[in-house]
Amino acid sequence: MEEAKALFLFFFFFFIVAASSLPANSAGNGSDASDVLAKDADFIDELPNQPESTDFRQYSGYLVAEPVSNRRFFYYFVEAEDIRPLSKPLIIYIGAPSVDNLASALLSCFQQVGPYTVGDDGQTLIPNPFSWNKFANILFIEGPVGVGFSLSDNDQDIYETQEYWIISDMYHFIVRWMKRFPEHKNNDVYIAGQSYIGVLGPGLATYILYMNSRPDNTPISIRGILMGNPKMDRDLEFITRFESKFRMNIISEEIVADHRKLCDVKKPEDFLICWKAVAESQRLVLALDDNNVYSKFCPNIDIKSAAMAKGVRVLIYSGVQDDENVIPNMIVIKSMNLTISSEWRPWFDNKVEVAGFVESYVGGLTYATVRATGIKVMIDQPERGFILAKSFITNSSLPFTKFV
């Protein structure tokens, strides 16, 4: 609770400082000249109580993704900590439509992968030794509309849950952003996120590839997708949830046996019975209430096509204590029938113990687990998360042995 209060206080100051530098037309009118002017206005001299040693540029502002309803996304951009930031790739870290706080790109930034974390006082910024901007430029997008500071003139837009429209808005935002920051339009681009990224990531990558094929569009150099504990198949999540809890010694074998009978899903109506059984069992047995439920989404986004088409690589990583996504994600990956290029093996960080396990497939898909964490990989195990991301971005193998 104290952490939540501290973050709320910081974001209040962050938004006031960021917004105070924005002119009324900061979203731009679409012309190159207005975008250049808006970029200058988006520059952040310094955030509240940021360390004096900051040696990278940062920007924040709004860009229109859809002009009819004036849907505009709030972004925060940090350059790589490098004397030549333009030589580094661009990570586009996107939020998601969810009641889960981790879905906010800004929360992920200031809790996990950004250049700073927030002190207990909610005001002091602390350098993050495991920030991803040590090896890449990072564009954090608060999207879709209704997430974080992103806005629309149409109140109904905040209830939009159709993946196609969300992905379309994201794409047009990225195109507009690259007009505002033309020096980055040729950067290698990686899409990153958590949870709902299992839907938005492959969908956005596939949409970018499609739009790249049209002769009147400036191509975006999409190179990969990083997906943390992604939600890829909602049905499998529920069917396998008690299997996960049993493996973690949370529930008994008898409860699992009853659950298997109720979740012998052969047709759609069976799934509804299973869903209700899981929710009720969680309340009775675990004293849990399943309030963090996504609206129904399509679990059949073709991740394989995103991984195989035109050299787009995919990293899926899961904290082994996550009781929702580990087993279903492994089932989804196995169902792709990909050829293994590097068999299941341990990988290491700077500590003595094994950090997790990893397996790679022909075509560019890598699946990695992270020990001693669940869905909050970058909070519980920031060094391991840093090693995962950097290894993927630089297209290098995860360590085979303990660092020396």
C-alpha cells in the first residue's frame, strides 16, 4: 500500500512537470513542421528530484493516434545511455487494457525497466542499475485510451476492447512518433510488455509487417517481440490453473482430481462449467477472488507467423511461480510444432544458483523461465530480467555458466 501511495504521488508530480511544458497543440496537427516544434516542447529538462548524474535525453507528450475522436496517447521516451544513442535499437514498451497495475507502461517504467525507480517518499528518483536504456532507447506508450494518461474526446473510447482497433491505434501512434523523432525511423524496433502483450505484441508486429508491404508507407524495422508472462490462451489458463497450484504444493491431489473432471473441456459450454468451478474453488479453498479478469480476447493470434515472417524474433519469458501462464504458454509453444534449435538447459546470472531454463526454436522463438519469481519478474528478479532482455536484443545466448 505504501508503495502504491509513493508511486501515485510521484506520477502526480511527473504529469504536472511533463504537461507544464506542453503547448495546447502539443499533439501536433500532422505536418512535419508542427512535429518538429512539438518535439522541442516535449523535451524534459529534468524530472522531480532526478539524480544529477543523468546523461541521457528524455521526452514526454501526446500524439494523436486517431483524429476523428482525437484519441491521443501519452508517451515517455528515454534515450539510451550511450554517446551514440542512435546506434542503439528502439524498444517500444506498451501498456494494456487491464485492471492490473502492471499493465501501465509508466508503472513498468518506474517500477521495473526504466532509468529510475521511485523512493519510498514518492518524490525521490533512484538510478536503476538494471534499466533497459543501458542497451536501448525506450519508448513507453500509455495505451490504449483509458490506460494511464491517454485521452479521447469520446468517453466511449475508454471501453474499446477490440484488439484490431487497439493495434491500429498503436501503429498510427508509432508512425506519428517517428515523424516527430525522424532520427529514430531507421532504428531496429522491438515490441515489449507484460501480460496482455501476448495478444497485442504478435498482433502489432503482424500489422506492422502488413503495413510495411504497402508501397505508400514508410517501413518500420520491426525485429522482435519481448513478452513477459504473456496471456496467450485464456481457456488454457483456467484449465491448467489448478495443475499449476498442485505443482506448487498449494492444493491437494484430491482437489486437482475433482477439477480435472469438471474441466474435461470438449465443447464451448464445458469451458463455462470449468470457468465457474475454478472461480468458486479459488474462493473456497484459497480465499482468493478472481477480480483480475480480462475481457474475452482471441487466443489464436498466430504467434508463429510473427516469429517466422521476415526475421522477427520472439522471446517469451515466465516466472515459474506464476500460476496462470507457465503451463498454458508451454502448451501453446509445443502446439506450434517448431523444430528445436537449442534444447532445454539452465541459464545463469551472477549468483551461484540457476537463474532459470531456456529453449530455442528454429525461426527465432525463445522460451525462458525465471526462478524465484512469478508475474513480477522485473521487480522480484531485476538482474535476471535485465540479462534476459539484453541477451535477446543483442541476439546473444543466455549465460551457460555462472559469470566470473
